[in-house]
Amino acid sequence: MISSVTNAAVKRIVLLQTRDKSRREEGLFIVEGVRMYMEVPEQRLDSVYVTESFLDHAGQDVRDRLTDTGYELVSDDVMKKMSDTMTPQGVLCLVRYYEYTLEDILNRGSMYMILDGLQDPGNLGTVFRTAEAAGAAGVIMSRGTVSIYNPKSIRSTMGTLFRMPFIYADDLCEVIADLKGRGVSVYAAHLHGAVDYAECDYRGACAFVIGNEGAGVSDAVAEAADKCLYIPMEGEVESLNAAVAASILMYEAHRQR
């Protein structure tokens, strides 16, 4: 059992929790909680850490999986040190990075989400969950978008991270040009969009662009899109939450299909 918070493995996990650079260098990210642990594909698991109290109360299905994957016992204090949450559930695991290509996304379906500089990890996780629920094939993100491996992003995906293909693109405009060349219609959500989102036909191959929470879609990306859409709003509301806007667009496409 690991009982010291100064243990090398504990220090390593703390760095993986707090530094995106450490995660990239090792190609590992952290998943916490029993539900997420049970959903991680076994071939992607690097290591698993559990507390005695968690083990004592674990159901048979969890025990069986722990037997299959192996695990390291840690004290409650160590788990609290390693965890990113205020009340750890008692299980934490290191998971290997995913690597997808644009082709992987295109081969899965005909609706795609494009994120231009999204910064809130909760929003990002919500977009991933909604994308899966609405039948999107994948998520394409600018380099300026928050890391999907941020602990808060991971929690917000509620397991969708393990099933939804995604890529980070160096140049979104190039990706959009590529998509358009393949017959994909690209729609950018924009406060000053010219077209009501409900007036378009999304039954063919399409991609929706959602921008930064504060600045919106960049001018270059908006110009690269086929159309800029707006979502009508009542009252004095200036804008919608980015994840909400993404959800509205994806579900309109889902409804039409």
C-alpha cells in the first residue's frame, strides 16, 4: 500500500492532474470515480489506484474488473492528495491518450462539431456528451481550445470521451476547406449571423462551428464557413452558453434526420 503523499507515484499523478504538459509528455490522462473506471476500455488502462474503503464496499462487478486490470492500494490521505475532487470516490486510474485522424471522424457519420477556441472545460465536456447523444460523428477543435484531458473536461464528458473521436487542428480554416471539398456544408454560429438556424436543411453532411465563450467564432473561421447562423433570443439576453448553442444546432440536425 502507498501511504506517503511524498511517494514518487503520488507526485507523478499530481503533475498529471495539474499540468497539461506532463499529460502530453507521458501520453496519459487521469480518470476518477467508479462509473468512469468501469467505462475505460481495458486496453487503454495504464494503472489503477484504489483505497481499502472503496474495495470493501465495491460490488462484485467492480471487484471482477479490478481483478482483471490489477490495482494498487493507497491510503485515504494519498487518494485525497492525488484526486482533483473535494470528495474522492476511492478509485483513480491512468489512461493512455487517444489518437484519431480526420478520416476516423469522417468515416463514422455525416454530422460534425467544430470548436473554435472554447475555453471552459465544462462546456467542452457537455459538447462531447451532446454530440454523442445527437448522433454526431466527431469533434474537431482548434489548438486554442481547452484540453479534453483537463480533469474537469473529463468529468463533464461522463464517459463520452471513450467513444467520441476528436482531433485538434493546427488550422481550422484548412480543415473547413477540406470538409467543404468533400461536400460537407459548414455552418458557423454567430451573433450577427444572416440566417436563422431553423431555416436550413441539415439532412446532408454538415458541420457546426461554435466559438470562444467571450469572443465567439473568429473572423477567419466565420468567413471560411458556408453560412453564419443565428439563434433567435427573447428578452435582453446577449448570447447563449456555447454548449447550449451547440446542443440546439446538433439537435435540430438530429430532428431533421
